Amino acid sequence: QQQVKQSPQSLIVQKGGISIINCAYENTAFDYFPWYQQFPGKGPALLIAIRPDVSEKKEGRFTISFNKSAKQFSLHIMDSQPGDSATYFCAAITSGSARQLTFGSGTQLTVLP
Amino acid sequence: KAGVTQTPRYLIKTRGQQVTLSCSPISGHRSVSWYQQTPGQGLQFLFEYFSETQRNKGNFPGRFSGRQFSNSRSEMNVSTLELGDSALYLCASSLGGGGTYNEQFFGPGTRLTVL
């Protein structure tokens, strides 16, 4: 059962544009929502994360928006750069005993120069 | 600080064989988690070890097993390999203690190909 649904599967954006990736979850026990960035040949790396008691978190060009009632969260990449071209995964986890990360299916982002 | 290291980086095996993958966590990290990454199923949690004990297990058959040593290094074993086991196997380490989430740092993975 896929507990975190991610869209779109792929995204092409012009340099300087805004990239938006959306995720929705089902399990209300999730209480931490990280986003990972993965380049080819590398493992995923934490980009930014949010807890559900916060509606928005910004770090540089990256912003997470969180809607607890809708059980949705999204990643916005402002001023997208070719170096941002990578696969992005949203994820969710409970901080209790079940600490496994549940990942979305991934979004392959291509930023055109 | 050195990152998470995984060995070997690439591995080719044939059906029916078994394989052991190794993961060395970041110094001071006591939790090691394993994930399988495939184009079709994405990233799926295999299991987590903390202080030499399996703390959580994902929905994988018993052919997949692991262990953790006293120095927090971990190994993952897959017996009776099947073609569908071809994947990138990722190891992630974290501090692991307490009730709150500790960031997981991923290694580069071991690319396993089963022929």
C-alpha cells in the first residue's frame, strides 16, 4: 500500500522558473516530513524537512508548504537552476517506534539552461 | 566526519546465489537502516538495526536478513537470489536514540545485478 503519493513523475522547468512537487499522505501517525534530493550514482540527501505543526518552512530557494487538514505537502524550488536537476523524493516517518521512512515515488526534475 | 560507506559498490550474481552487503555508518551513529531502490517499486524500507538489535522490519521475504555488530557496522544478506532482487541497496545511518526523529544519512548504495 503506497502511503505517500507524489506527483508529477517528471518535471521540466526553465532556468529561473519555479519547480513545484506535490505529495499526499494517508497515515495520520506521520509526524515528520523530509524531502530528499538524489543525483545519479549517489544516495538520497536530506534537503529540507517539516513537522506538521508548521505550515511553511523556507531554506534558501527551497520551501515546504504543509496542509495538515488536507494531508498534503509540497516542495517549491524558486529560481530553479540546472544544478537542481535531480530526482526528488518526499518522505514521511513517525517518530515513535516505527521509524521507517516511507518514500514517495520520486520526481525527476530537469532544469533547462 | 566521513560519510556512510558501502561495499562493494557493484555486484553481479546469478540466480540462486547469496550475497552479503556491508555498511559502515557515520562515527557515533548507532542506527543503520537498509532500503531497496528499484525503478518499479521506488525506495522501500527493508529493516533497521539499533545497538545490534533489529528494531523495525519492512515487508520483505525472509530471504532478506541483516545484522549489526558492536561497532555499529551492518551487513545485509540476501539468500537464493531472484532476478527481481536486482536493485540499488542503500544504507542509512542515524544517531538513533530518543523518541524524536534523527536525520538519516544515506550511503552511495550497492548496485546488485542478478543474472
